Amino acid sequence: MTNESSIAAAQNGFFGKLLKPFRPAPPAEVQFTDPQVVTPKYRYWQKRVLFSSIVGYATFYFVRANLPLAMPLMERNLGIHKQQLGLFLTLHGVLYGVSKFANGFLGDRANARAFMAFGLGASALMNVLFGFNSAVITLGLIWMANGWFQGMGFPPCARLLTNWFSPKQLASRMSIWNTSHQIGGGLVAALCGYLVVINWRLAFFVPAAIAFGIVIFIWFTLPDTPPSVGLPEVAGTESHSQQYKSRAEFRRFVIDRVFRNKYIWIVSLANFFVYTIRYAVFNWGPTILLETKHVKITHAGWMLAAFEVSGALGAISGGWITDRYLGGRAVRVCVVYMALAGVALFAFWKLPLQSELMTTGLLGAAGFFVYGPQCLLAVAAANLATKRAAATAIGLTSIFGYASTVLSGWGLGALVQRYDWNVGFAGLIIAAVIGTLLFIAAWPAKADGYDVSEARP
């Protein structure tokens, strides 16, 4: 079979048909080569890609991170128990992780703009349906479906960032992009803290309306790859710019770069414990603050917003340190940050806090050090797998990350229901210790998986 016929067969097969609405944008008819033209155009598009993808991904949080603020009111008004709410979080998280992995494989070969817009629109629709229902089983099924569509948010961003920025730029740029987590999580926490006082269902209707508007924004502002707008491949990644049309050829590449890379497996396992801590605070934060610190729900929203804002600073600082001092070796920063995250949580748990300001400060410290590894794990996986398999590699880390909701969601809810929050916090400290040890095991990992002979910017 000729190369042309094998390409045609791949496009007409199941995988090709599945991707048909999302096929990568073809190269522009006019390709720029003059450096005086390419350089300013590249800078413009890099800024546009970074800004638009931040706005788009932050909005995914509006239709995902709204549930924790509504949980205390749902527990009171609908009679749902903590263990049931924890199960919501667990099933959503597990399906989200599986979706992020499956859609990572698809997203590596899909048009980033179409993929992201479809996922956000579908997730917004699930929020509308959730707000109109009260039956526990129906709510659970809808939130599981939302988890799947949420998994379509990150893969196109991974494709965009690894195609538009060089390996030596990726940690700092992705740390800036990572503020989308905190922007989205912080804004929706503050917004829903007020909406639930009126009616908990508004915490789903209003964010969904915002998300539908951002779908239009994404469609008109995001590009796909540099060649799709007439620009050359980013320097340092040219030999990995081939679009693998053959499914078998692409599969072999992914197996070699992702599944046979021991360091990607180690950081994936470490991600389990990073996300155990992150989502324990993120999902149970309002409940913890209400039950152990006795703060008002509106204040809890702002305190969690501080957790997110501090997390943004932690991610940016971690990315800057990685690129400036460690040559892209992101795992080494994760060792220090993960250990300090455990210290901050221990202080929050044990210190007799008498003021909301002190409580907010320690929550902020925890966010600062948790979001550093959360961001840099993706950087490490993307660089080790190269841009051709970046979304797949990050998807693998995400399976482990969101599998952690078995502990941070259902597990923590059941544990606290039976015992108390002291036992729950002890478990989180143990998770921080194990995560730190795993990062130490990945210390020798190279900065990236690109060939040594390639030109590096």
C-alpha cells in the first residue's frame, strides 16, 4: 500500500471519521519566510494564543468549580449526605481523568479551536440540565457527563502551547497560562458565594450563560498551528512537526515517547497525590471553613479565591525558576514545592487560628505550593513527550490526578462522616509526604525529549 493510500485509509477509518469535524487546520496558502515579517507576526500570535487559551480554559472552571460552593446548600435543601456529594466529586473526577487522557490522544491530532469550543459548549449545557434537576441519581449522571466534556478543555491548550512556544520557553509560558485555573476557580468561587445565597441553582445557570458567550470568543480568536496562519514551525521542534497521518505510525510514536518513559509514569503517580491535596481543599474548602472555622459562606468564597490567586503566583514562580535556573528541569522545583505544601496544610490544621486573615494566609500558602507542581507536572510531561504527543502524555498524568478524587472526594467525605476533620487532615499530610518522595525519584529526568542535535533557541 502506498503512503497516499494508507493516509486515505486512515482518514476513512473509525479514527479518521471521529476526528472529521476537528481535523487540523491546513497550512495557509501564503507562508511567510522573511524574518522581518515572521518575528513580529509570531509575537502577535503567541500573545493571542496565550490570552485566548487562558480565557477559554478559565471558563471551563466556571462550569466545573461551581459545585463545591453549592454543596452546603444542596446538602441542606435536598437532603444529600456528604458521602453522596463526595461520590459526585469522585465519579466526575474519574471520568474527567479518563476523558482528558482519551481526548489527549485525539487532541494531539485535532483542530484546537473546534475541539475547545465544542467541549466548553457541551459542558455549559450540562450545567443548565443540572440546575433544572433535583433527583440525586439524575444529578450524579449529569455531573458525570460534565466530567467527560470537561476533559476536552486541556488537550487543545497543550497542542497550542507546545506548537507555539519552544521547549526553553514552555515552563514560563505554561506557568502564565496555568493562571487560568486560578482565574477561573477564584472568580467562580467569589461569584457563586453570592449566587447561592439567592438560590443554589443560580450557581449553575449564570456560569453556563457566561460559558456560552466564551464559546463564541474562542471560535473567533484561537488559531491552530503556526503553519495554519502562514508561519514556520517553532525553532527547536522542527523534526517533530510531521503530522502522522497513519494511525499505526502515530501509535508507535506515542508508545515510545510516553508509555515507555519511566519518568512520565513516576510524575503521573506523583500527580495522584498533588491532586489529592488540591481537590481536597478545592472541593471541600467551603465545607471545611463552615464546619471547622465557622465562617460565613460568602466569606468562604473569597477565602478560596485567595487560595486560587496565591496558586497563580506559585505556578508563575515555579515556571520562572525552572526556565531561569534549572534549564527546564521542572521536576526539581516540584520536590521543594510539594514538601512546603505539606507544611502549610499542617499549620492550617494544627495552629489555633483566631482570625479569618490568618486562615486565609495559610490557605494562600497551601495554594502557592500546591499549584506549582500542578503546573510543572504538565510542563515536564509535555517536554519529555515532545509536542507531537504532549496532550497524550499530560492526559496520562491526568488519569492519575483525577483518580485521586476517589480519596479527595468519596474517600474524604466518608472518612469525615465517620470520624472527623482531624483524621481527614492527617491523610492529606501523608499524601504530601508520598508525593515529595516520588518527585525525588524523578529528579534525574532530562529537561525534554527533543533530539540533542536539534537547534535550541
